[in-house]
Amino acid sequence: MAWATLRSMKRPLVVFAAAVLLVLAGAAAWWQGGARWRSALYCFEEPGQVWGLAPLPAGATPACPESRTVRAEVRAGQTRIEQYLFADWQPETVLKRLERGGFARLTTRPDDGIQFEAVLTRGRERVLYIAEHRGAGTLVHVGGTPVR
């Protein structure tokens, strides 16, 4: 009789343990799914790539804007942006990779001592490219509105 009581108590414990494991697995999957948006490099669709076309150039440090608004716009698919830092003045290093990936220059504004700027197109996609002076270095911004 004691064995039957013990056995009947085990079943609810097994069901409870299975339910807890299921909830924990679901929470882990949810947390992992949002990891990109908590990351400092949330804006990169393909980490280690320039706009998903080519590997990062040597000396480039990827970065994303710290703004909560920009983060929300990227997450919602309203905008796309990538940033790269260089220790020296390299206004066209990332631009050349975009051009090799199929982008063409629509317009170019030469370096005015503050920044170099270009508008690029590829099919219906249009991208604004800005390389701004940061002391002796360069901060490159590549941004656009995703084509749907």
C-alpha cells in the first residue's frame, strides 16, 4: 500500500518537472531570439560583413548607433544602418566593397574637410554613404530604408 502511494506521488512530480523544463526551454529560446537586439552590434544583419556583401576590411571596427530610437527603427525594419571606425582617413575603403557588391554611385560629394558623401543604388535599393573625419580617423555610416 505504501508503494502505491509513493508511485501516485511520483507522477505529479514528473509532470511538474516536465512542465518546468518546457517553460525554461521556451524562455531560453525567446531570450536567444532577442540577443541581436541587446547586442552592441544590433544593426548588423550579418556580423563580420559589409552590408552582407563582403568581409569587413582590415582595420575596420564595426559599430552601431547607441540611440534607442535608431535601435527600434532597425528592429522594426524601418531603417538599416551600419557604421565602421578606422584609425586613419579611409573614406572609400567600405565604399569600394559596396561597389564590388553591385552598388553604383548615383551622386558623390567630395571631401570638404568634414566628410565625404555618396548616394549609391543597386536595383531599387538606395544607400547613403558618409565618411566623416574623426580626428585622424574615419567614421563611415552606411544607411538606407529597406526595400520591400
